Amino acid sequence: MGVEAACDANNRGGFERLISQGAAEPILFELYYRESGKTRPITYELEIDLDKMGRPYVKRERLRQRVEKHGRPRTFMYLQEGNGYAFEGNDDGGQDDDGNITGKKVEVQLSDIRRLGIVTLGAMKQYDRIEKFLSFLKSWYLCYFSPDAARKLQTAAPQAHLDRIGSNINNVAQYMYRENKKGFEKILQEIQSKLPGIEKIEPQKFENGQMMLRFYEKGFERPFYSQRMSDGTLKLFAYYLLLHEKNPRQLVFIEEPENGLYHHYLGELAEEMKKNVGNGYAKQLFITTHSPFFVNALGPDDVWVLTKNNGGCSEVKRASEFAFVKELA
């Protein structure tokens, strides 16, 4: 949508509300990214500033990648206020800090400096590395599940992924059922063993093609549909369904999973999330929480503590770096 629209979206209040108070420098982001254990890391730098008319625009963008494991990084895309260059292909092409060039360099001039260069160039097949990096960014997923949203009836439209608030639980169930019926039933069996008071979960397909989930609770003969389930059960089910997605998003952000959940189940949920991620590069989870019950199920290396300093800015420190945590070990 462009940086100007992004600054105003979701009640953010514009560039002036996003930048730290008293700061004169542009907003700067830096991402360090690796596709897999066999690929070389990529660094993406982005600067957003105000033009003479006070409108946000992309001041600078750069993508760099190391040629060798311990070699110097080479820039394969650089744009300063819409002007710069990019290297085609998926090889070692790039330009180092001394100006040495390998590969095919293409001069670039963007017509709209309010849109990211990676969005424009990533749509072109010849810029393979930029395209892959853009696909990685598009796979990011932020969720804040809302049980009320999950209770709403949806049209019969299979969807591969849960949306931000989990309003399409039944659509995702319909997709998973269509793609692999036996595999989905096996997933439901695994999930139901982790939900309190649930003996069985099964899909119910209607004549109009719509699908809904039926929950069999202990002590009741007839099942409940998802619209009648408790907030906690729906949220837990949504989290476990997220962990079983067929084509998982590479980077998933989860906000405060403890809201609406009994603290007894948070430890097991944290352990399941950690186990689901594993040690590879297929998926990474970032979770914000205020719950000690959730944190206690994790190791000191898995937890970062954010605090406000005297200047009003946030600082982050790994839990394993605190002296009292080291003493506990």
C-alpha cells in the first residue's frame, strides 16, 4: 500500500506518531534473514523519512548477501530516493563496498518513491533473490484470536490459513478436510487430546458445501458446534490448528495467548509451540505475553524481556543474560 498509507493505517496516527519523540533521524529497520541452514544470510535495510511536503517516503533501501561464509557482503539492490541499481539472477552477483562488481547490474529508477523497491522489483522474475525475499515478508502472520469472531458463520469457501482474529476457523477446517481427509481427522484427534473436557472433534459437512466443527464434551450426549463453545476452548483450538497448518507461514507473531485461557493450560501450549517450531528454518514464532505460567515452560534462552529505559525507549535483553538467572542455573 506504500509507506504513507501504512503510516496512517490501523489508527497509527501517521509518521509523527511512529517515530520516537525527539528523534530527528529517519525511521530505520534492519532485518537479518536466512532461508535455510544451507543458504547465506541476507540483510535488508529500510529508511523512511519525510519529504519537503511532510509526507513519508522511502529514503533508502538495501539488500546485501555474503558470498562466502565469512566473506564480505555484496549489495544486490540499492535505492536512494528511488534511484539505484539491482542485480539480476540468483547467483553471487553484487557490488562490494570497494565498488567491485560481479554479475549483471541493472540501473533502476522508480516512479513512486512511496512504495518499497522490493515490492516493485520483486514482481519481476529476473530479480530472483528479491522475489524470494518479498515472498518471505508476505508470509509474515500476526494473530490475535477473538472467540467472538470465530463464532460467526462463514460462507463455504475453503481457506488455507487462519486470518488475524481466527474468524475463518471453519473455512480452514474445510480446506484441510478437502486436501487430506484422513490427515485432517488425525490432526483433530491430536488436538482433542489437548483440549480440556473434549472427548471428540469431528467435521460436519452441509448440503451447501459449508463445513462446521462439532465438539463432543464430557457429560453431554449431543455435540456442540463451534458457535456454542467456550472462549477458552475456541482459542486453544485455533492455536493448535495454527500449529498444524499444511503450508506454515515462516514467521508468526502471537499476541498475548493467555487472554481468556485458564493458566493451567498455558504451560502445555508453550511447550507445544516450542516443539512445533523445532530447530530448523521452516517456522519461527514471536510471542508477547505477560503470563509467568507461559514463560515458566520455556528456557532462559527462549525469553526476551522488554523494559522502558529512562529515555522512554524500549530495551530488550535475553533472560539468560540476567545475573540472577545465571545464578539459578
